[in-house]
Amino acid sequence: MRFAAKTGSATEQKTACLILPVYSSGALPASTKQVNSAANGLIADLLRDGDIEGKVGDTLLIKPPQDVLESRGLRAERILLIGCGERKNFARKQYRRAVGVAYAALRKTKLENAVCFLNSEAARGTDAYRRTRIAVEVWHHRAYRYTATRSADAAKPCPQTSIGLAAKPAQAAQVRQGIKHGDATGRGMDMTRELGNLPANLCTPSHLVTVARQIAKANARLGVEVLTEADMKKHAMGALLSVTAGTAEPAKLIVLKYNGAAKSRKPVALVGKGITFDSGGISLKPGSAMDEMKFDMCGAATVLGVFQTIALLKPTLNLVGVIPACENLPGSKATKPGDVVTAMSGKTIEILNTDAEGRLILADALTYAQKFKPELIIDIATLTGACLIALGRHRSGLLSNSNKLAHALIKAGDAADDPAWQLPLDDEYKALLKSNFADLPNIGGRDAGTITAGAFLSEFVGDYDWAHLDIAGTAWLSGNRKGGTGRPVPLLLEYLLNRR
């Protein structure tokens, strides 16, 4: 899909389809009013007669009479009216929905191109840049189709090849910037969704290596290093190796490095959990919905999606991505409950439950990330079912040893419509991590499961500012909408792009 900023009035746009806003009451928006005048009051008549009410989500596709096209200067072959609800209530949530239904309606047609004037309306909480960025990201979200393991005829090709987004001359630069950032973010989210949706027999640790190398090829400032299990043994990564012990699929530790700023500038380190399938190990999960444990690598997929976007945008920053990738399966060599392992940091861990494996691979990855002397560390993981119970699927969980970093991430999530919620990390929660046989256990009991998981990780970040995003509730959806969401790629990109 090609996106472009389109200056000029609505009547001047030569396009197969003109997408225009209407409200449920009050005056017509400026762009719609202009087209209504050129169409001899056609739109006002349709509203008056109830053909479209203007409620959020209403759509109506019309073909202007030929005499209007010839005599009044209207150059659009079709007009797609989109309801935006009450003008006084029109905010970013209503705008996002209106854009989404517009694209859904457009995709049902055979029209090859369109010019959209929805983003010319002032939705509360947005500017021209943000409205444009949302519009492009929503297109990617609506256009994404999983086809990798489906029959060739399962995917209906998108008929649209280009979409213009309205831009007032004074705001054209903002609109172009919104297109650039929105398109790159959408592509990153698409990659994250695709990796999550792939079955575990295809999306293995080795496949993640292949994807990382493909991303690096697109940008000379990007490099990839891959540690094998032999390398992990040399680095004494006993926690990570304990998780992969029961599977024949070799584990990988993938390191991506983007150098877009001066060498003297410390990088941000992103660490993504990459359990490509989680059976629970010896502490076997129930069979119901175990298929969804292919999504347990969505933290890794998020890091790869972020780097995909960074490769396209080439921002002025330094970034490191560390992805511990492996499977967690039972087997004759699998780690057993009660085993004690030694992490790369030197801490010993009593493994009370082999299904609390994500924190084990992250422990060694967080230690390894410190090798790059980052400014700060952010880990992303589908870590605890307790987070889904606590926050549902709307907000990701956030824990941090730095209120400054936590507040910056929350602000970024709100701006990107990818929200998070901070949970406490008091010393009293850390006191729940007690073991008679090791420095700490890998679980802290039933209470405050998301918090004690974060408390465990905090033991492996040293003196670095660190934040943990628990995306167990937001990385994918279940039921008839089952599939990856691409979150929290928008949150992280918002944060990173604002740091330049």
C-alpha cells in the first residue's frame, strides 16, 4: 500500500473513492460540505432521509450522478460517507473506529485508490501528525491477513494500491511524518503478529535467527550475533540452559545491534522472551488451550518488530536487542522441580515449577544485556497468567525500579493507544522469594504472581534502570479472534522515537 499526503480541497481530488466524515447532528464538516454543494445537496438529503445517521461506525457508499461529475467539478467516482457520532464527543477513540470501518468498507469494493478526509477532522487528543499516524497504523491492522499455512485461495488480495490522506498546506509536513512513522510502525506490528501466529513447528528458535538476519540486511547500521548452546555454556548461562534441557530443538541467544548515533551514546537494551513453545516442562500445563503457548515468544517477536521499524526509519539512537529463544518441553533430560541451577550472574535458583520458565531465560538474558553497558533495560515477556487476571487484555503490566522510566513508558503507551499500568515492586513482595536451598526460588507462591515474577527479574538487572512489560494479556487474543495483536510495538516505538 502506498500512502501520500494530499493537499487541495475535497472536490479537487481525482480518485476512485472520496472518504468523507459526517456527524450525527450539527453542521457538515468542511470537506463534506464542499462536496455536498458540488453534488447539489446530495449528502444533506441522504442524512435528512435517514440513509445514513452519522453514528460512529455508519457507512454509506454512493455514486454521484454523472451530470454532477461533468458540470460541478467533482472528480471522485464514488463517495464513502463515514459516521463519526456527535461532534462534541469526537475524540481519538471515535476517530480510530471511524477510520477502521472506513477501511473495512473500502476493502469490500474493487476500487483501487481513495483519498481520506477523516484525518482532517480535529479529534480531541490528537494533532495532524497523530491522526495521520493512527490512520496508517489502522490500515495495516485491518489489512493484515495470516496466510502462511493456509490454502492459496484463503487470502483475498487487497484491491486498493494507494490511499491519500488529506493535508492542509500548513500541516503537510506533519502528515508526511505521520505517514512515515505510521507505515513503519504498522510493518513492525505486522511482523510481530506474523511471528506469533506461526505454529511452533515453523517458528522455532532457528527461524527467529533467520528473521533477525533478514532485518539486519535492510540496514547497514544493523548487526546480528547468535550464541549457540555451546556459547551459553561458556558464559555459564545455567538458567537458560535448564529450560531447553528437555528439547531436541537447539536454543539460541540472538543479539541485534543498531548503531544510529555516536558511539559515546549508551544504547537502550530491549530483552524479549522467546519461548517458541511452552508445554510447562515437567510441570505440564493442562491440555486445554495449550496450542496458544506458541504465542509465548511474543516478547521476542516484539523486539524483532521494533527492529524492523527501526531499520526502516533509521533514527538517531543506539539500540540493542537480546532474545533468548528456546522451547520448554518435558523429556528424559528435562529440568525437574526441586533442581537448583546457577545463573550467569552467579545466583543460584531453586526451580520449584518448570512452568515458570520465562523468568529463567530472562535472568541470563538480562545479565548478558549488561555487557553492552546500556543506559537502561526494558524486558518484554508473556510472563504470567496472573497479569491477564489482574488487568485483562486492555493494558500491559509494567514494573520498574525507576519511576522516571515507568512514567515515560506509560506516557508513551497512552500516546500510542497501547496502554500499560504500573504495578508495585515493594521490598515486601521480594520477601516472598525465599528458598532453603538456593539464593532464590523461581516462584513466590500464589499471591501477587505478576509482582513476584517482576521481583525475581529485578535480582538480575544490577544497578541499571530497568522496566518489565508483562504482555500475557495483550500480546494475543483468544476465541474466534485468536491471533497476535502486535502489541506492545507501538508503545516501545513511541518511547524510542521520543528519545532522539
